[in-house]
Amino acid sequence: MDESAPPSPETDEPPTLAQVAAYAGVSPITVSRVVRLPALVAVPTRQRVEAAMLALGYVPNLVAGSLASARTRSVGVLVPTVANAIFADTIQGISDALEPLGYAVFLAQSRYDPDREDKMLAALLARRPEALIMVGSPATAAGARMLRRARIPVVETWDLPDDPIDAVAGFDNTKAGAVVARHFAASGRRLLGFLGGDDPRATRRWLGFQRVALEAGLDAPLRVVHARNAGAGVAAADGMRGLDAVFVANDALAIGLLSGLRHMGRRVPDDVAVIGLGDLETGRLINPALSTVRIDGETIGRTAAGLTISRDGPRRVDLGFELLTRETG
Amino acid sequence: MDESAPPSPETDEPPTLAQVAAYAGVSPITVSRVVRLPALVAVPTRQRVEAAMLALGYVPNLVAGSLASARTRSVGVLVPTVANAIFADTIQGISDALEPLGYAVFLAQSRYDPDREDKMLAALLARRPEALIMVGSPATAAGARMLRRARIPVVETWDLPDDPIDAVAGFDNTKAGAVVARHFAASGRRLLGFLGGDDPRATRRWLGFQRVALEAGLDAPLRVVHARNAGAGVAAADGMRGLDAVFVANDALAIGLLSGLRHMGRRVPDDVAVIGLGDLETGRLINPALSTVRIDGETIGRTAAGLTISRDGPRRVDLGFELLTRETG
DNA sequence: TGGAGGAATGACAGCGCTATCATTTGGCAC
DNA sequence: GTGCCAAATGATAGCGCTGTCATTCCTCCA
């Protein structure tokens, strides 16, 4: 590391640990200890090294450190999309729990596309994260195999799969659908509809919803598959003409549907009841206030983070959900 | 790399490139080429190596690759919080632009805290990202110095600082505030208020807002500083009693304010006009539809990503904004 | 007063790749 | 045939750290 020239502050290349060591007159390993295990270094030495780091503007190279120690202090996070408040809360929970511990978060989006999911999974694992947290379960067998072979903690969230790869922090989507259908039936609704995506979690909600509706002796409910953004909700209103109750798989979509319904002149909840999922903050503030199945995305994230840090305790956490009936149903 | 035992599929440790090479009967460098520069390898050799990778379940170790090549193929992204739709869109834009190119995204949150921002900046830079994108500018001189010394592309977003570290993709916050005040004045409002955080960008909006209000001969406008979530907006309504027009620094907060105003019996826009910022999708769907200053967070993200990839072209991109007057003002 | 034991520091090798420069081989023009 | 060049493959060294053992120097008590 440049033995000829004397080490000096403010060179062009970022200084290495060895340069800091030379500047402070200690061995490289001592500098390494000052960074990672300061208690092992005598106070005067430590101060000398710290002064050297400051003078040279030393920023440790964690890439090299990770390779040497086989610990990257990073976790991979795979979500369908970040532009959905529902997952943003989960990311926030993960990040808040992990950043203070020195872990970095690698973020990737699958866009609800199994191929892209596998690609992103491979890309994340290539960075050797110490754990991986994902929304849902791998869509393909290849993805599941990669995760299993990685031999790191894997947390599946926003669902409660029967055969998880490792750990789970989520809730029972089937039950959520069932609870909403039961509520609709109990409040005298007869013609039910379900609006949502066709990913596995939305499908499970639909299955629970449909089962209970049929068990209650109602007509077969209608399932409408749409994009997940609020604009799509507006458009979907048209397809809901004959119905008197709709369960919408996410709150943003539900707010859109409310808007569409309003423009069609249908009164909520008198003509149609609407229940969303996620408990978006704005849902509770609009008029009429949106009824919803409350899911605590941030707690899911924090719990998932906890499951990656410690392998003790139960590996399957059901965080549950809560039906909040406000004004729309 | 375990020369004694014959290389075999499905061992417990993840296989290394050298093991794949031994299995395929080629040298390590050839396997490396199959992964990175397949065109350089003859087809039969390539197929043999690919078969070996598949058989052993090889996942390249990018940590080692990064150290050897001094290219991490990652970018750091620092936002105040991900749980704000406004920044989630930007992250989405960044991620959508960069992931197809093989870049990974390191995400960190500053929580609007300068100390935490510096910590996160240091943590990100320690991972040796090839570029760094942040919302706003570094809050401290130390943070700015770290970024400058890192000698990587740095993109500041959501603002247009006069002395950027490197590149900028944002809009003029001062002007945004000014435009809203001008609109309020032109539509006959007299008692203006500003509701928002006290971060530099919100403050710039306030400054532009205040200046124009005073220039228009209106009373000195009121500034109310609050938390940034929608719930805080509800609470803020009380402090807005005397006003007939409020500019709210973000749409979620504005929706909260609308709710608070409604509960106080104040009519919008007859008694009070409200204009938000961000153009949250739900803002346009609620009743009355929220007027807002539209900012395209996703385009900011994509543009910022573009500025990290290429150093050519202008390093300062003003993406502008648009005042959308809907029903609340 | 000798040696056990802890505190402080260092030497050395190696993590799993890739940059760089060889080397080998075969095809082709003359 | 000879020489030349491109295509294909390999040998070597090293990226910037850390794990694992030394080694040195005290202190403290039998």
C-alpha cells in the first residue's frame, strides 16, 4: 500500500486500513480492532488511531471486511413493489429494527412476476445477505430451492404458508376473507363481490370469502381481477353494478372504488358496502370512513427482522388482523 | 478449495467458483467468464460449465467479485422515510431503472435526523456503492465532506440546491410555495397558513409562500409545524381556526387536515381552501378532491438513476411541478 | 522471586473472486 | 510449408480486510 510515499491526508484514492495503520504507527490489525472491538485496544493507542482515521477521512471497506469475515451484515428484502403503502410500512419496520444493529438492507422488487422474482432472488443471494425477508412465498420451485440452499434465515411475510422454508410472520389471508364474508352475510348483504389482484395472497382471501358466502347460502360471489392501484378501483366500479357488498383486497383500490361508485350515483353503504384491507391512514380520514381489515405492516416488518436476528423461539408468528367496521360497511 | 474430496453436488457449504471449475474440468477464470462474459467462451465449454453450475447450485459470490474488481454494482439510497408514499415512488423509480442493469439498491432511512443521516451515509459508503442518491442535501458539513471524498456520483433529489455536491434531480421548492400563495391571493384568500415539517425542503416552500403572501399585501401568513403523517393533520385543524387558505407540505397531511376541518364544521373550500403537495393518488379520489402541487416522484427516481449511470449531459435537472386545482382550493 | 495469567499488540494466511498478461491452438494467406 | 493472427484458455497475483494463532510486557501473589 504505497510504502514509498509517506501516507498523507487527502489523497485522491480512499485510504485503506493499512494506510491508517502506517499513519498511526500501528499494525493494520490494531486499526481493525479500533473499528470493531475498541475495548480491546488501550486508550492512548485507540486515540492515536482515531485521530489517524479522522485525518485521512477513513471509511472502512465493508466489502473487504465481509469477504474476510464471511459476515456481510446485510439482509435482502424482496417485495412485490415499494410503491404500495402496505409494503412500505413493512420495509420501514424491517429497516428500523435492523439499521441500529449495523445491518444494511438490500431492496428488490418482484413486480408480482415469478420470473423477475427468481432473478431478484438470485441477485440478492449473490450479495450473500445474512438473511432474506420476502412478502409471500417464492412463486417457483426454483426460487424455493435457491432459498433453501442458501442456508440463511428466510422469513416469509404477509401470509401463513403451510410449508414455509424457514420462518413466517404474517396472518391468515383465507380467514381474513372469511371474516369479511361472514360480516357481510350477518349484515344482510346478499350479492357479494371481491376485487383484487390474482397473486397467491389475494387468491387466498378470495377463497375464504367465497367459501363462507356459499356456506351462508348466498349466491356465488363475483371475483373481479384488476390492477392494484387506486385508479383501477375507479374503473372497477362499473363491474360491480349488481352487487350490494364488495371486499377489496387493498385500501388504495377500495378508495378508488368508492370514488367510482360515487360517480355512478351509488350510495355507500346504503346501496353497496365496501370493506378494504390494510388500514391505510387516509382510509380512516375520508368521508365516508373506509371499513377495513387492519393489518399492521410495520409490526410484520419488525417481527420478520426479529426472526432473522434470532433463531430461538417460534418460527411461525401469526400477527392476526382486525375487522374495523367504520362507515362504508 | 477442498482438493482432497472430489467435488460433489449438494454439499452443505455453498460451492465456490473453484469447485465449479474443478467439476467442469476447466480453470476458475473460465467459470468466471461464463458468468460475466459468456461470449468469450466456446460453446461446448460454456455448456459444460453451465451444467456444472446447475449441478452444484452455484450462486456467484458478488462480495468477492466486488472486492476483486473494485465494482460493487450497487447504489446507496438515503430517504427520510420509506413510509411516505412520496418517497416510495422515488425509490420505485430508482429501483426500476437500476435493477435491470444488475445494480442492487441499498436502502437507508434518516428519519429527518441529521445525526442518523450521517451515520447512515457512513454505513452506506462503507459498502462502497458506485453511486449515492439521496432526498435533499446532506444536513451537516461532515456528511457533505464524506460524500465529496467518496468520489462517486451523488444525486440530490426533491430539491434544487445552489451548490450541489454533484448532480441534482428535483424541483424548486421555493417556487412551489410561491405559486400556491399567488393562487390563494388571486382567488381572494386573505389569511394564509402553512402546515408542514421543518426540514429544509418544507422550509423553502414556506419561505416562497410567505414572501409572495407579503408581496401581495396580505397579512403575515401563519406557519404551523407538525409531524408529517395524516393523523397529525387532523390535530392541526384546530390551529387553523382564523385562516381561509392553507398550504400543506404533503398530501397525506392535507387529507388529515381535511378530516379535522370537516369535524370542526368548516366547509372546504367555502370557508377554507386547502392545497397539498405530492399528488397522492388517493387525494384525487376523495370528496372533495384535493387540490395539490403535483410532483412526479417516480420520474425523480428514474432521472436520478440516469444521472448515476452516465456522467454525460447536464448534472442539474429541474423536473418542475404543476399546480392542480381541483375541489379544495 | 519466580511464574502464572491477563492485557495489548502483531504476523501470517486466506476469504472468493477478477485484472492482467501469458500460452496454446487452429485457420488461412502467400 | 511458414508465418501470422484471432480465438480460447490458463497462471499468477492481489483486492482490503479479519480469524487465528503467536508474542511481548506487565502485574500480582504464592
